[in-house]
Amino acid sequence: MKGTIILSHGLESGPHATKVSALAVVADALGWAHVRPDYRDIDAPRDPRRIEQRIARALEHAPAEGRVVFAGSSMGAFISGFASIRRACDGLFLLALPTAIGGYPHAFVAADVPTTLVHGWDDELCPVDAAIDFARSRRADLHLVDDDHRLGAHVEFCAELFRLFLTRLG
């Protein structure tokens, strides 16, 4: 195996959600191990103070040694950034990234590693300008698509970008 990918689903989703499942198929094809932590028990109360528990769960699934990539959608993207600060990683693949969560006292941060973002122009939950600003601040690869927060019309596109992202990581 080339390393382990931690695939984190969004807030109103689960470990077998469409986007993380599509990314898992790509990971398998390229020889990467992957884990899809289940955050639904943490997310149920919709309490922003529980974000720390979500980050901790992602980190629990990351191996102590070896290469790690954090990838996620929406809340999964948000916590992937924080996890990347606490556990060295080789890259971040972020879909529909919120750069702030109401009630959570910390602004989004992420390790300075190769990063790809995909964001919908019409994202009704996470302002596109914030994603652009974050990508610009680190010269991350940014792909803006004609879609909303769910990126439902671009699942295959996201999977192909993930394939290219992992291929570049080697």
C-alpha cells in the first residue's frame, strides 16, 4: 500500500455517502488503503463544540506511521484541515469546504501540504469567496464548478480530480 487515506463524510451524511464512496473506489484502484470513520453519533446533536471529537476520531483512524492523506466533504473537509495540523500528512483533498463553522471558536487551518479543493459556485452553505480566499492564500489547486453544496452533479469529476491528486503524490 502507498499509504492511508482518511475519508471524512459531511454532517448530514455517513461513511457510505456518494462522494466519499467514489473517492474510496479511486483509492483502491491506485493501491492506497482507506478508512471512512463514522461520525454520525458525534454529529447527531449538531453541537459545534463536538467538532473536537470529530477531529479526534479522524486522528484515531490515522496510522501512527506511514503516509497519510486527509480527504473530506463539507464538515469532513473542515475537520481534515485540523487533523492535518495534528498528524503529519502528505496532502489534503477538500470538497465544499467551510472555512468557519458557526459556534466553533477556531477559524479553519490546515497543514501546508499539497491541497486540492473542489467547490460549487452556487454553494448555499459555504460561501465560494471564502474557499477562493483560502486556496489563494496557499496557491492550492482550486476547481470551481457549476453546482451547489452537495456537488451532486460532479461526483465523477471529483473522483477524477482525486485520481490525479493521488497520482501526483506518487
